[in-house]
Amino acid sequence: MPAPVRRFEIIGAPYDGASTLGFPGSRYAPDRIRHALGWITQRVEDGQVFSLESGQLHTAPQITDVGDAEIVGHDLFATLGHTSARVAQSVREGNVPILLGGDDCFLFAGTQGLHDATSGSVAVIHFDAHLDVMDVNVQQGTHSQSSGMRRSMELDRASTAHSIQVGLRHFNFPASHDYLRDSGLARITAAEFEQIGAQAAIARILERIDGADHVHLSFDIDAIDPAHAPGAGALEPGGITSRQAIETVSALAPYCDSFAVTEVNPMTDHQDMTATLAAYLCYYFAVFGQEPAAR
């Protein structure tokens, strides 16, 4: 019997109060990504869409925009709690949530939402230029854009052994080196991704998540080189390309139970280039993730 076709829910998270480093402005991203999605989805005819990559007609994904999670501008923890609860509600209702950040504190909210709505182990595929494994510091506290992966891995059923970070580059704190060494968290740097190619990277990621009961895919847009994504919370040269990102997200989508795109910054974007790319990542995720992979 074929697997049931999955339904997707767009949930906005217009908040950048945890972006204590980098450029603020990602609170405006959900609106711009939604605008770009509207331009993409107008190509649907009679419930179908034509993919030039596959050369085939595909059933247009069932995507419902359920509005924004409840955001409390002055309260990070309330915002995270409300957002994770909204993601959890979507999962419990049998949907695949697509969370539009907002800054990358929502890496944790997305993971927590999937975790709280399910039983069994939860893996995280984390695309980012940065590690986001900060424990605590005076300026950022414990749940900023720099701590989402660490907080996610501390959830009761989060599986570090099945989780992986992709697109990392440049320099970080020695304490982060120690955390990676001690936790065993896997990674594919941007340089290695370029060296081995998208198909080998996809194979590595799928091998890593194999055996996890549930998978959250979180995509910080700065995993992509700023030449392709100039509107990001931080500009880190040497990232993966937009083509590599689209190809990888499309291939991973059937294996993932939730998706988040974070750190798109319309305040620094150029003619909506980055918001449009984020919208395409969401749509490719939905088109090619309609039929879940067998576990």
C-alpha cells in the first residue's frame, strides 16, 4: 500500500530578539518568504505542477498557511514555548510543519516541537555556517541564535548519534571544539561538501540519520554562500551554493518530519534574492517530501 500523501503547514515566527550577534531584521522574513511562495505556487494548474528538474508532472503539495505562532517581543522564553507548542500541534494533527523564522533560536523551538509531539528518538539535520553549540555567555544567555543545537541535543530523546551539521566554516570557540569531541556530533563542513559533492553529502546525511524515529531539518540560510544569499543574519563567505542547497533539501525531504528556515534578513537582502531562495527551499521540501520514506 502506498504511503499517504503528507500535508504541510506554514507557521511564521517573526521574531529576532535572540539575534544578539549579526544583523537584526529577520523578524520581517516570514512575510517576504510568503510573498515569494505565492509567486511560486501560482504555477499550479489542476492540482499539478511541472518540475523541470525531474521532467515530470507532480501533484501540487497540500500547503496551508496557519499564520504566525504567538510571539512575545520582550520575552524569548515565552516566544520559544509558544512556537514549539504550535509546531507540536501541527505534528499531532498529522501535518509536516514548515517553520519560517525569525532568527536561529527557532532551531531549538522546531526540534522541541517535534520532540514533544512524538515518541522515540529525534535527530536533527542542521544546515548552518555556525555550530550553535554555545552553552551560555553574558551577552547571549542560554537560548540565543548561538545555542540552538546544544539546547536541542539536551532534549530527553534527542539523538546526537543520529544528528549532523552541514555547511560549517571558518572559526569558532575552543569550547565548541571540546563539545564536538565529547558529544560525537557529526559534521560536513562547507569545504568538504564542495569536495565530495552534493550526492555524496546526501548519502552521508542519510547514513547518519538512519535509525532515528523522527528527523527535524533546520536550515539557517547562512549555510549558503552570501553570493547566493546576501540577506542573512551573518555573511560568511565560502558556503554551499543555492543549487546544492535545493538538491540536498529535495533529497532529504521524504526522511524529515519537520522543516525550518531561519535567519533570512530582508533588511540586508537584495531584491528579495534570499527570501525567494528560502521560499524555493520550502516548496522543494514540500513537492519532494509528499511521500515519506520508509523507516
